[in-house]
Amino acid sequence: MPSPTPALDAQYMARAVQLARQGLYSTHPNPRVGCVIVRDGQVVGEGWHVRAGEPHAEVHALRQAGDKARGACAYVTLEPCSHHGRTPPCAEALVQAGVARVVAAMQDPNPQVAGRGLARLAAAGIDVASGVLESEARALNPGFLKRMEHGLPYVRAKLAMSLDGRTAMASGESQWITGPAARAEVQRLRARSSVVLSSAQSVLADGARMTVRGAELGLAAELTALAESRPPLRVLIDGRLRLPLNAPFFQAGPALVVTAAEDDPRYAAAGHELLRLPGQDGRVELADVLPALAARGVNEVLLEAGPRLVGAFAQLGLIDEYRLFVAATFLGSSARPLLDWPLNTMAEAPRLKITGMRAVGDDWCVTAVPQRASDV
């Protein structure tokens, strides 16, 4: 095997990251992983993890490589697993295939792995390296990593607003602030999420279904089919069980309702699930919602709600990322604000770090994250 160089390692790992992205809409609750196998300077096998319960990226790549995997180098975006789950351990598959070297972009924070996969490979005499394009690999799986490292899902808040920071007219009229390209982008955000989370007030006001509409995704046919085969769980926070069961939201399929109310058998009879959490005056304690979702294997949450619920999540520091869709229009001073979050002084005003800004059709999409003290 030719001597590896940092440039070649980065080149092949970049291809593995590209492959992993194909699992953006389908791997939940597993991470998105890609693998490339190289022998004598030639790619002999490629693979990516498609969905939970099916072969991992390494297995797909090894099958494609066949006998050419012996003596080759495998590039994988996440440390090969070392435990028996729904599939056999990938570290053992690489050992049995006779690869000579394995490069992982990062270690797997899953406590069942956590370095054991790389250790198994090294014990078998395989040359092991890690840390190649680690930041790119981490960006593939923000929810999986946060769930493994902190026991919480990654929360992405989607907001649409006018140039003057308003979300709806005083009457509640809001369709449509943004154009079709921005709405397609929101559909893709829904499709990549484990959960789409809203409030009874928002869903009731808009008659929303909160579903993924494949025809609006703007993806290749294969990825659209994968997205439609694994729709996100629709979760409603409804402390008093106000939303009637004949609402469009419930007619669109099974949902999870988080409530502080007593159990109501009508929900189960209609195909829905109630999750009762502590609350006061009919209001759910929001800090308890995210651990409960993480316990169900939820990686990424898309928060799509009105100013009150998003503002409440923001005040509690529960939002990891904001996606703000900005339309080139004004709604005026009597229109509704972006967040229901009373602030009295500049010292109270939270700072955000803008990590991305791009045109989406006639609108703009701004990506921002809460600024940490170390960023100031």
C-alpha cells in the first residue's frame, strides 16, 4: 500500500463525507456515515448507511470492494462500531476483510463504542488513524452527537419573518410571508429531523398538519423516497389537550402529544400517543420535554411554532440553532413579533453568532447559534 499523505487522506475522507450526506433523511436514530475503500490509489468500494437495521456504511463498501479490500485503506466518517446491535460490529468486518489501514474522521461518542472500535482494529495489527476532517464529520450528526454526549436532542428553531422582524399580521394572517423556495427548504428541514415540534396554539391557528410533502422537497427521486419512508415524528405540546381530535394535525397520521393533563383514552383509540409530563396550571415543563424525546432516540428536533413557544424555549436556553427565513417585505408595527421574550435592558439581550447566510429564491436564510462566552 502506498504511503498515505495528509492531502490524500483528506481527499478520500471528503468523499466519505459526501456519501454520508445521502443518509441525511433516513438514518434516524443512527448517525449518518460514509465509507470509502482505497487500494493502490484506486477507489475499490464505497458505501453509506441508509437506514437503521440495515448494513452500515463499511459493510456496503466492503461488499463492493470484495477481495480488493485485502491490504486496502478504509476511510470512514465515524469510528467503526465494536458491538452487536441490530447489525454485527463493523470493526470485526474490517478485520475479517484484511484491510491494512483504517482512517476515521472521529471517535464514536456512543458509550457502547467510545474508542473500542479503533482499539479492536489496532489489536488486529491494522494501522489506525483518526481526526481527519473531524469538524465536517461532526456537522453531519449534530443531534446524534448531542444525544450521546449530553442526553439531549439538537434543537433547530425555524422562523419566518419580514424585514421588520414580524411573523404575522395582528389578525394572525401569515400565509405566505416567504416564497416557494423557502418553503421547500423548510420541507427539507422537516425531512431531516427526528421530530417536528409545535404547539396546540400554533397548529390550531394555522390548521397545520406539520407533515413532509415529498413533491415539495426538490430532491432526487431516490432521496425523496427515503425521506417519505421515514417521516419525522410529529410532536404537539398541548398542556390542556385543547386541540380537537378532528383537527387536520391529527387527521394527518399518528402523533405524540405532550401534556400535563390526565390520560384520555380517546387519543390512543385514534392512533395517537400521550406523554404526560409534570406541569403547573396546565402548562408542560419544557425542560422535561427534551430528555424525554432523547430517551426515545430522537436526534434532531425542528421547532416550528409561534412566538410564545419559541420564545419560551429560547429563554430556557434550549435552542441550539436558529434558521431564520427573511422575506423582502414589511408587515408593520402592529404585526406580531418574532419571539415572545420580554427584554428590558441591552445587558439582557442574548448574542447570536451568524454561521451562514444565503439567498433562497427571493428570500434569505440566516443560520445563527447562541453565542457562547468563549466566542465573545
